[in-house]
Amino acid sequence: MGAVIIDGVAIAKAVRAEWKERADRLKTQGILPGLAVIIVGDNPASKLYIRNKIKACREVGLHSEIHEFPRDTSQEMVLKRISELNVNPDIHGILVQLPLPPHIDSAKVQETISSEKDVDGFHLYNLGALVAGGTVFPPCTPYGVQCLLEHMDIPIEGQNAVVVGRSNIVGKPMALMLLQKGATVSVCTSKTRNLAQYTLLADILVVAVGKPRLITGAMVKEGATVIDVGINRLPDGKLVGDVDFEEAKRRAAYITPVPGGVGPMTITMLVANTVQAAERVAEKA
Ligand code: GUN
């Protein structure tokens, strides 16, 4: 029997509708949730990402603004703009699109964003909160994966979860979130010796490495849930994930496609974090 294909587009739409209701409620209290996106340089992929982020905010009725800087902008200028946005009451979330040009220290930039407006969840305070078992601003991609699992009623507690990938943006926070929900978690990398030995134990397999078809069908446990975070463009222009979808779907019970799986959820959770940031401001008022 083939796997159920997890429809990230449909789930993202439903989740955005829920967050729109919450944003509308804030508007009745006179608060319009606002997101500021900073981009330095003209990386085409980054520009496409931020266009999609802004579009999602507009669909939910949030205020959003783009702060574009040329590639040779000094770090000082970028930090100055962040400091201004940190105290701007119309802005509840600040996101600096990565990667930044090499003369700018990304870590310094992340630490300059107020942890209360860090909707990416990359600030050390927010990462620390995740380690301590709290969720202030969960990083958007793993938060989106968790939301997909919850929407599909896929249990996490007591399950064997294997995360392939150890990035600060996806792998590490994903492992912590699954651990917090009671899974037994293993973290692997693309260099793990005999990777299949681990992946074959996974009731929930999350792959975020950036290597097309790293995970073959034979590496998937029968009945597993397979979440493919990878987005890779093949020489023929086709977009594929890190999992061999056609093979894996014959063994999995649930699987995300690429595109149309995790991608739409990442942007949705950015909207969620921005609305939540504004709700916290409303609570304090
Ligand atoms: N570049 C690629 N993914 C992301 C993300 O989730 N947030 C930011 N700020 N930059 C990125």
C-alpha cells in the first residue's frame, strides 16, 4: 500500500486561516501585527523567499515591510537599522534574511535583534529557551514540521525519531522539539557511518541535509512518517528533496512531497510567530 501524501499546501492554508482569526482579534484591540524583513545584497533565491514571506503576511492581513540594502552595506548600518526596528512599536517581528555577505557577522546580527521580536527563533535566548523545554519563538521550519505532524494526528510521544541534518536552523531545533514532545531522538548527518542502520529504526524520519535522494526506499522503515525538508534543484531544473520520493512512498505510511510539503509551512509559521509576538505585546499593555 502506498503512503498518504501530506499536503503541506492545504494544511498551510488551514493553519493560516487560524492565525488570520487571531490577527483579526488583535486588530479589534487596535494592534496590527507587523513584520520587518531585512535583506542585504541581491541573492535571487533570498529575494524569492522574502517575496513569498511578504505575500503570506499580506494574505493574513499583517503589516509587512522590506528593508533592502546593497551588498556592500557596512555591518554597522545593518545593526543600526535593527536597533531602530527593535524600538519601533509598529514592528513586532524582525527577520534578517540569510545568507548575509561575508563581511557581515551573522551571529552578531542575530544577537542584535531583540529576542522579543526574533520571529526566526535564531537568537541565543530563544535557542536557549528551546533547550530548556520552552517555546518562545520556535524556528519556523521545525515548528512547521511539528504542526504538520499534529495536523495529521501522527503521535510523537514514545516514537523513535531520527533527524538527518544538524543545522542551527532545522536539524538541531527539530531534534530538541521532538525530544520535548517525548520522542526518542537520534541525530545523524550526511556523514554518519551506515546511515540506514539509524533511519531503519525511525518511526518519524526528518531529513534536512540538502543532498538529492540521500534517503532511498530501502532506508525507510515500513509504516514510517517521512518528512523531507530538503529542496534541491537538479541539472534538468526539477526540484527534489533529500528523499527518493517514489521509492520511499511505497514503504512509508505518511510522506511529504517536494515541493508542496514542508515549504509552505515554514512561511506559515513565520506568520504565526509574528502574530504571537504582537499578542504578547497586547497582553503586556
Ligand atoms: N535563509 C534560508 N532560510 C532562512 C530562514 O528560515 N530565515 C532566514 N532569516 N533566512 C533564511
